[in-house]
Amino acid sequence: MARSVVVFDLDGTLIDSADAVVETAVAAYLAHDLAAPDREAVRQGIGTPLADMLALGGVHPSLNAAVTQTYRELYRPIAERLEQPFDGIVALLQDLRSQGLRLAIATGKSQFGADRGALDHGLLPYMGAVIGMDGTRRGKPHPDILLTALAGLGATSTDAVMVGDTTFDLDMARNIGVPAIAVTWGVHSIERLQGSRPDAVAHSVDELAAAIEAALA
């Protein structure tokens, strides 16, 4: 039976948000009189739960909860300046929906952040489910978020394909037998992505459209 569901990561896959995430992390650290975090460590952690990502920057565990809360308070105005959907993504989603496919987002963001990102960047009208961390117990690469997204569509792992820009996305999909497509315009390098054995790799939105078509066949 052909698959009919495509689940997307959000940050680094649908929206270009890495700079916003890193700049907000820096601002949150500085707001607590901490030295600026290791920017690349934070960047490489995008996709994991927020507190885990911020911990990669070197924040002491005793301050992690406070820095995490400050990050949430600071993110929106920074994102309004720095975030945008990747070129061609909205048109791709429109085309996939016109084919009758069901689409969802499974992201490590909070539910508020996931909903905001999908709405602000014109993605929400194409999505049957938008799932953030709030309704799940474990973050990527555990499959809780992906399973919740599939349940929101009334689908199972045999119906779906996953698209993401990090090994966390690819490993999450592999953990429940969902084919995974890696995109190379996000935060993890092609070398790192290949270590998670993606079923396909897309270097452009056109290549992604072709890879999705092949995976769904």
C-alpha cells in the first residue's frame, strides 16, 4: 500500500531559524550574567528539547530552568527579525496537499512555538497536525513526537515518511520504521546526516519533492 503522510521537522527543515535560535540562546545567557554560550554547540543541538539544547552551551544545571524560561520570553521578537520559511517550501506544501497527501509537523519546540512558527510563516493551512514537545514525555530521537503527530492524522508508521535536517529526526523515524529523508540546508552536515543512514538526501526543494514522491510510491 502506498504511503500518504509526510511529517516534517520545523526548524532547519521548513523554516530558516538557526540564527534566531542561537541569538536567543546568547541573549538568555547574558540576561543571567553568564558568559555567552558556545554558539555552534547550541546550533548543533537544535531539534532536541530546549533545556537540553541550552545545556549544550555550557549553562550550569542549577540555572538551566531559569535560562530556559528567559529564552522563551525573548524568542518571539528575535524570531520576527530573523526567521523565514526556506525558499520554495510553502509552494511545496501546497503541491503536496493538492495531491491529497496528509501533512504534519513534529518538532522539538514547545507547542506554543510550534503553532506560532507554523502560523507566522504560512505553513499552518497545509498541516493536519502540528505537534510540539508539550504533549509528549520524551524528545527526539525518541519517537514520541512523531507517534503523536501520526495519531493526530489517524495514521500509523506504515503510512508515513519523515523529512528532517538533523540526525535526531532521522533516528526518530528509524526507531519506528518510518522512511526518512534528510535535507542538507539545515543545521547538521551531510557527513553527520549520512551517519544516520537516511533513505534519501535532498539538497534542494526540487530534490525533496522528488524524494518524497519516490518514498511514497
